[in-house]
Amino acid sequence: MLWLHTIISRYDTTIWIRVIGTILTTFAGFMLRPFLAFYLYDRMDGNLLLAAMITSLQPLTSIISSLYAGGLADRYGRKPLMVAALIIESISMAGYIWAESLLAFASLTILNGIGASLFWPAASAQVTDVVPEEKRSEVFALLHTALNLGAAAGPLIGVTLYKINPAIAFGICSAALFIYCLLILWKVPETLPKEKRQNRRPTEDGTTRTAEPKLRIREHQTLLWMTLAAIPVSLLYSQVEIILPQHLRTRFDDFLTVFATLMTINGILVVCCQIAIAKFAERFSPGRVILLAYLLLGCVGFGYGWAPAFWLLVVSEAIFTIGEMLYGPQIQKAISVMAPEEFRGRYFSIFGANWGVTGTLGPSTGAVAFRNIGGAYWFSIIGVLLIIAGLFQYRLVNKATRQAQAASAEPEPISPAVS
């Protein structure tokens, strides 16, 4: 069992708790995804508009609350934010069991959005705290693999439970989130140094006050442009979940089986190949890897839109999977490298806003485009946007990498000798 000990000792205990928790919570979360919209639709007496509005409240809330989440993680530490987030999400999932009114569903969805936005900036900053730069893309890849392990089996079990009693799935999801919270409380230390959390300065009256560094966007424009350049990627994801099944309906008789097969292929490939691809990508500059990822995802837009046969869709899905396996770990590593130590949580919070924007606006935008120009042309437009954005992201990542290297190369100021 030497090989097992070698693997376990390769990463900090904090990372393995994150892996276990990610598998646990994504397994439970993906049990809900196939039928959550149907559940809300049924509870809203068949009102599709109300169900869609409630669903969009989660990413909309995440956009707003994430503006503060990163700052809180940088000020109070990673662990308190992660624990609070998981408790909030656990309560919201349990609440769905008994919710009956529109106000109750809306409140629980908003609560869930707050919990999600608090967790991820702190969790990503935590990885940056404990993992050396040369291993970060590998660790982010490991977490992405864990996410897909949970996603691979969750939907099939979730559909089965939904047919028996939807409350069971919500209860399991709530319990999984709470167990993850207990694991963090038990085994994960705070990774933000104490002096960084306190950061106190004396005032004129001799007392101390917290001096939180201010992040001024005009001084971090590279981060802002990288976030904007990431929007086409998250837009593609939002359309895959919402619009692609409707587009497949127009081309294939058994479109649900086709869609489920594509999702299964994606999950299996990620689980089998993510770590190997992440290690291989380390041989090249982050800018080149991310550019290749954008180009691959751009091709997927055209493949989804125009593939006349099932086997071409399978090829497109394989290309999509390779693209996301290259993109995710490398873009997160790029953010972790360029983020000043005192702004790590806020950097991940700001960059993560691209998912909230497309999660809120993507479904309605895609629905309008699908109705007016059709799925083939809409996915082609997304493909073009990805190629253009990839060229910009390539330059931005290279610029951020150079700036980070220059900053790390600057010599530390030498304190004058005391005579």
C-alpha cells in the first residue's frame, strides 16, 4: 500500500477534506439538478414563468453577496466563511421540504445563493494559502475530478428518489452539506495567518481598529478584464444546461437519452483524465493552455449547433471535456498567482462573478435567441465569442503572469542595521 500512502501524503490534509466534501456535496447536489425545475414547476401550480424566476434568484443573489464574500474571507479567515456558508446551504435545502408558498421558495433560493457565494471565494483562497504555486493547477484539477465523481452518479439516483419522494433527496442534500461542515470544523485549520486576520493599527486614543486593505478596481484592471473575458465560457455552460436539450429536441427523436449520454461521457472523461491532463498542461505556459481551451470550446459551439449525427455530438462532447479540463485548473491557478496575498479572497470573488452573471442572464438570453434565430446559429455565435475572448484572455493571462513574476523577483527591502 506504499502507493496509497504516497498519494495521500502528496497533499495537505485540508485538501483531502475538500476532496471528500466536494464528492459528498456534489453527489447530493446533482441528485437535485435533474428535477429541481420540475419540482418548483409542480409546486407553483404549473406556472413556468414563476419557476424560472425563482431559479434565477440563486445566481442573482450570488452576484450581489459575492461582492462582500471575498472581503469577509480576507478579513475574518477562510474557515468561518466556509462553515457559515455550509450551514446556510444546509438550512435552505432542508427548508425546501416544507416550503409551500411563493415567498418561502424565493426566500430559500436567495438563502442558498448567499451560502454558495460565501463558500467558493474562501475555499479557493484556502487552496492558494496551503498549496505551493507549482502544485496549484494539479490540486484544482483534483477538486474538479472530485466534483465530477459526485456528478456522475448523483442524477441517476436523484431521479429514482424523486419518483419515490422528492423530500428524501432534499434531506440527503441537507445532511451532506452539514456533514461537510462538521468535517471542516473538525479537521481543517484556519489557513489565513492570525496577523493577517487581525491587521490592527493603533488609533490616537491608544485603542486599536481593524485596517482592512481596500481593493480599488481601477488598480486591478487586469482582473476585471479577465473576468469579462471568462463570460463566454460560463455562457456556454449555462446554455448546455438549459438550451442544448431544447436544441437536441429539434434534431433527435430520443433527445433526452442523447443529452444524458453526452453528460455521462463528460463525467467519465473528467474522472479518468483530469489529473493526467493537468500535469501535461504544466509543461506549457498558462496563456497557451488557456488559449487552446478557448479554441476547443469555440469549436464545441459549432459542433453543438450543427452536428447532424449522434457520433459528431459525441466528438463535440469529448472536445468540450478536454477544453474544460484545460481551462478550469489553469485559470484558477492564474488568479491565485496574480492575487496579492491580502486580496486572495476578493480576487476569487470578483472573478467568480462571471458565473453569476451568466447564470442570471444566460437562460433568458438563450431562450430569446433560440426562439428567434434557432439553436444552430445561437451556439455558433457563442463559438465565435469564445474564439475572440480566448485571444484576449491569452494576452491578459500572459500579462498577469509577467506581473506576478516581476513582483516575486523584487528584492525584499533591507532593514537598516541598529548600532
